[in-house]
Amino acid sequence: MLFVKYLLMSAGIGMILVAAGILGYDLYLQIEYRRAGATRGGAPLPAPPQLRWRTGLALALLAWAPMLLALSLVVVPSGMAGVRVSQTQGTLPGTLYPGVHLVIPFAENISLFDTRDQLFTTGAAEDANNKQGQPASKLQPLNVQAKEGLTVGLAITVRYRLDPRRLDFIQAHLPQPVEKEIVPAVVTSVWRDLVPSFTVREVFAAKREEVRKRAADAIARKLEADGIMVKEVMLRDIQLPPEYAKGLEDLLLKEQESDRMGVETDIRQKQVRISELEAEAQKAQQVKQAEGQAQVRVLQAKAEADAMQYTLPLKQKQIEQSRLEAEARKEATVKNAEAMAQAKVIDSKAEMERRNLLADAEANRIRITAAADAERMKSEAAILKSNPLLINKIVAERLSDKLQIMMVPADGKFFFANDVLRSMNTANHVSQAEPDGPPQDAPQR
């Protein structure tokens, strides 16, 4: 609808501009016509141009139609509400809610009011700027006097909104703006009338919530009569006088110390009581343990006495069994000794038989070895007899293992060969001159 309103307004203004343009153009043509007549002298001129004032007037009058229609359209934005104010009748009853509304141009106008929640704050605000647009550092607490005559600073916040149904009453009877003229005065007067009935201690701690509720009820009741709905009254902080704050702090510390000592005393008493109960419990436990041990000993004695009746026959049987076992071990030992003696006799006989067999085997081996040696000596004697030169070879081999043996012919020209052969011939002659002996003596020489 804002687009339609601005479009109609633009159309009306455009028509007025067109009418002004037409009249201006016609005036320009008439001026040019007069200049042309003055320069030509008595020469004939065309018909003079006509001033189209009727056309311009008609366009100007028609331009008022869209402009009046645009002025009759009023848009109430979201979060706002309005009332009609007539130039002849004053404030008209009824509330105009967000949307498009029609008014009589130049006879009625609309006063807009913010129907959203608003805040009235005193003291240091949490945000940088409060609702009244003042910086937080410039906000001063609401100073009131308590029952003792001491000045107390209150940081309060009142959350309220205007009643949309009573905007006509607010517009007609209350000073504007309401958030600056009515709300601060009412809130301040209520707190300054209420707090003097209480002491500083009651306002600060003991009856703080009661004071807040009574102030909230009084503020809501007074502002409701003026069409203002109070939703919440918050007592955010209380600034005590410096001397009273210091004394109250000392008093609170002493009370805390007293409470702490009382708690410690209760704890000590409970600890003493716990120690007494533990001692009694330990005493009763020891008595019960002693009684139990005595009963256990009595039962053990009775059990031993009863067990002896059955233990004596068992002991006798055990003694008889031990005696029989000893006799059995004795008989077994004798039998084992006899068996060991017989085993030793058998072992000695076997050893003697083994030794006899070994002696026979050794004698048989010696006889066989002697026969083999005799046979070997006979064969060697026969070989030496047939080849006497082997004696020299055997002698040379036995002289040293480092001598090299060479076989040379009997007619060798070397002196060593001649000497060897000569000695061999001499030995042969000596052996032939001696009588023949037994064949086994040759190897012994």
C-alpha cells in the first residue's frame, strides 16, 4: 500500500508539473510572437498563439484527486498503533492497529504510539544505552531514604507497555511522550513513599522481595488508571551508604564466624558422641567375643571327652597293627638277606666261570698267535734264503726312516755300490760257511 500511496502522490505531482509546463510553453510562444512583430514592422503576421490556461487549470485540478487519495491512505507499521485526531472534533475514539487506514485529508491526522514492551531503568544498566537513550554511565540510581534516615540507591527496571484499547484516552488526557512524562514520575513517587516504611536491613535482605512486590503492585495500580500496563518491576541492585555497608559487612562476617563456630561445636559434639558409641560398641563386642570363646572352649572340652571314648580302642588297634607291621618287616628283611646271600653265591660262581672262560680264550689266542708267528717266520726265512739281498734292505730301512734306498746292479762302478756289494758278498760267504741252523733263528739275528 505504501507503493500505491507514493504512486498516486507521484501522479498528482506529475500532472501539476505538466500543467505548469504547458502554461510556461504558451507564455514562451507569446513572447516570441511579440518579438517577431516588433522586428517585422508592418508586415502581416500569423495568428497569435493562445494561452491554454484552461487545459493547465484542468490538469492542476485533476492532480488533486490522486494526491488527496494518497493523503487519505495512512499505514500503521507493525508494533505501533494510532488514533485519529480531528481538527474539528479532537481525538476520535477507537484504535487504529497495524495496517492501512483511511482518513480525511487536511481534517484528520493519526498519532502513532509504540505498543511494544518498553523499559524504564535507573542505576547502571546492563546494556550500553537504556530505553531513554542515555548512556549507561550517566544513569543515576534512584535515591530514597530508609526508616533510619539513610539514603539508599536503588537500581530498578520497570517493564511496561501502552494499552492499545486506551490510546485515545492517552492522547487526549496525558502529556506526551508518556514514557518521559508519566512513567518516571509515578515510579519515583511510589518507591519514595514505600521505602521509608522499612529499615535499610529489611530493604537490603530481610524483606527485599516484599518491598519489590508492594512497589510493583502500587506502580501497576497507578499506571493502569492511565492506560499503561506494567508487566514486571525488577529491583536489580541496592547501593548502601558506605559507612552502613562497611558496618553491615563486619556484622555479616561476625555472624558467619558465629555460625561457623556453632557448626564446629555441633561437629565436635557429634564426634564425641560417635567416640562414645564406638567405645560402647567395642566393649560389647569384646564381651561377646569372650563369651563366645568360653563357650567354644567348653564345647571343645566336651568334644574331647566324648572323643576319648572312641579313641582308646582305635589306639589299641593302631598299636596292634604297628606290631604286626614290624614283624612283617622283620620277616621280609630276613628273606631279603637270604635272597641276597644266594644271589652273591650265584654271582661268584658266574664270575669264576667267566674268568675260566676268559683264561681258556686267552690261552687259545696265544697258541693261535704263536702258530701264526712260527708260520710267518718260516715263510720269511725261506724268502730271505732265496733272496739274501733283502737282508741289506731291511737293515737299511731300520737304520733311519730318512734314508732313501736305491737298487743298483751288482757291477756298479760307484764306490758306494761297490762297498755295499762287497759287504753283501762278505756276508753271504760268512752265512754259507756257517752250518745251517733252525729257520726261526735267522730273524732273531
